[in-house]
Amino acid sequence: MNLSRLSEESDGKMHSGCTAVTAFLRLEDEHGGQSFLPPDFEPPAPSASGAASDEATAMESRRRRARRAIIPPANVRRVLYCANAGDARGVLCRAGRGVRLTYDHKGSDKQEAKRIMDAGGFVMSGRVNGVLAVTRSLGDSSMKEFVVGSPYTTETELSEEDEFLILACDGLWDVVSDQAAVELVRGIADPRKAAEELLDHAYRNYSSDNVTVLVVRFRDPPENIRAN
């Protein structure tokens, strides 16, 4: 909505857009609700900017969060919701296997190409109206009749086999497969270092697009493959 507003206010000078991928982890009971939370429960507010630099303030903030903390029952489900628009991708490592949680919205995809042609557009050389390689995005208001922002969504219940999640744009996936990316960083316990390794891998393999990578760890790497 903000991107569309900026485009309207620019008098036709701005038509920027971007792809997006996001994930949300939610604790749920067997009915998909959160019945284990008290009626008056309020999630802790995020720390104020700069508070982390004050040790006393940070400690008091941690104490307040601990007092409000709720311990969920043992049978709680960990449900990972994932969504994307465009070719930014989310890949889950499940027992060493790469599981894609998103869908690449590209002009080369037959379903997306049909949707665009049904709306009166065309796909040429894998690009919407010969211009955009992605068929869904945020922004791109000048082509919104064809390049929609509706996301693809998934819901995945996590288990002890699920180790980490990779969220990255196509600059990474252009040069590495889902499985190869998982294997490349599976033994790295620090998620920041894992993300940096994937970033460096993309550069080493001459990725020609922008590269943004986020790795989220759910558990430590198995002992037999942990990196030194």
C-alpha cells in the first residue's frame, strides 16, 4: 500500500517494486488456537531504541519479560507460516533435506503465464509484457494489472527433525540449489555465520543479482556434521 501511494505521489516518476519472503513461528494447541494463554496476556513490548546499550535497563527489561513469560504445555505445536511474492524463497532443513516452503513466481511458470494472459497481458522471453521476470511483487504499480502482490503461503508443523530455515532472494538461488544451500551451512551453528557463508558462496559463483540471506536456527547441528 505504501509503495502504491509513493508511486501515485511521484507523478509517474516512480514505479519501483520488490519481491518478498517472510516467516512466522507460532505456538498452537491441537485446535490451532492458543488456549494455554491467560485471557489478559499481552506479549512483551520490544525494547526501546538504545535501551540495549544501558546494562541496567536491559537487565530490568529481561526481568519484566521473565515475569510475564508463559510456559506452554508439553504437547504444544510449533507451526511455521511462510509466505512469498516473487522469486524470494524460503527453504527448511529437515533432517538434512532441503524442503521448499515457497513458490517462485516467474514468467517462465506456466500457471503464472496463463494468469497473466487471461488478464490481457503477455509473456515474452520469460518476462511479463517483455519487462519483468517476476509475476508477483510488492510495488510495480505500473503493471499491477498483471504483476499482483498476492502471496503464496504455507503452514508447516515443525518437529525435532527441523534444524534451520533459509530465507533469501534470487541472487542466492540463481547459483545454488535448495539442497546444496542446506548442505553448505548445515554444520554451522551460528546462524549469522551461516548466512555469511551463503552470501560469500553467491559472490564466489558470480551471482549477478542482489543477494540478501537470513538463516534462522531451530536447533544445534548434529554432532557428526558440526563445523569446527
